[in-house]
Amino acid sequence: MRKIIHRFNAGGVGAIEWYPYWQGRGGPRKFFADVVEQIAEVALSSPKSLIGMNQWSLSKLREYLVSQKIIPQVSLPWLRTLLLRYGIRWRHTKT
């Protein structure tokens, strides 16, 4: 904690905006545009042909992405945020 205080005193808020201890294991997770495109492609594709179910759930989508080695791991809240950020609805409903 003292290191953070000293960094703040020396450089202000900009000096403590990014700090490795806040990022968790291995630093911040970053998915590049090609990986995000692959995630979006899978989320928009028919789950019937890929996993044999009628609609995606976030947990099934995450399991599929990890099993196909598209991504090493991802949390459900982050996956939800990513899909919502790009306007992708993971559950398709029919009326």
C-alpha cells in the first residue's frame, strides 16, 4: 500500500491508474479483434449444429469457446459484457 501512496504523491492519479496488483493473475485479459470476431461468429451461429441445443446459454457458449480453443478462459460476466457491447443477443427466441 505504501508503494501506491508514494506513486500517487510523486505522479498524481495518472501514476496509479494502472497497477499490476489490480489486474489479477497474469495481467489484464485482452482479446484482440480477430478473437472477438470469432466469439461473435460462434454466438451468432446456430447452436443446433454446433452443440445440439436450440439456443445458447452463456455457460454453454463459454464451454464451447474453451473446448474449441478459441479462448483459454473467460468469466461469464465478461462474456456477457462483451456480447452486449457488440449488440449480440446470445439467446434467439421465436414467436
